[in-house]
Amino acid sequence: MSIEELSTLPDGLVIFVRKDCPTCVEIQSVLRQLSKSDLVLTVYSDDPGFPARVSTVKHDRDLRVFRKNEVDDVPTLIHVVDGRAVARTVGWERRSWEALTGTDDLGLDLPDWRPG
């Protein structure tokens, strides 16, 4: 992981997940849905194989990027513009995720809310 990555998140949507997080496991279908969209998406995970079938995963085994960006609870979704976080939501709350991503019908098979 480069110093630049540690200091600046990429523009677009940035999602932090951990494999041992039940909510993160539960929302894998949402992450796949977002990764197939036209949105710019980066997913930071503590496990290179998680979430499955999401091509934009960056492995952060030692959680340096998590800590640098004050991500204590997961999942965390951050909207980044010009290297700055302009909006953030923690946990899974369908309306918040839809508002932040500009995407309707996210995770319709999931409960409306799960803790982070």
C-alpha cells in the first residue's frame, strides 16, 4: 500500500468491510450490484477474497487505511470528492445507501437496517 493511498481515498464511493462482520457478509449482494454499475467504486477489505465476485477490492490486511480514515465500524460507505469525504454512513441502512450512491432498489432482499 502506497503512502498516497494512506493519505487520500480515491474519488467515488469507498466501502470498508471485514470478513468477520455479519452485516458485511449479508450485504455482499449489494456490493456486487454496485460493482456492476457505472459508479466509481473501491472496496477496502481485510481479506483479499472478500467480498466474493467484486472486482474493485483492495486488500488492507493490517487495516492501515481503515485507521487512517477513522473507520472503526463496518460496513462504512464514504462518498469522496477531490480526495475529501463529503458523506459517510455506517452500517447498512437501505435509504442512506441509496441516497449516497444515487441508486434505487439496493438490497431489496435484505432487511432495511443492520448495525455496523
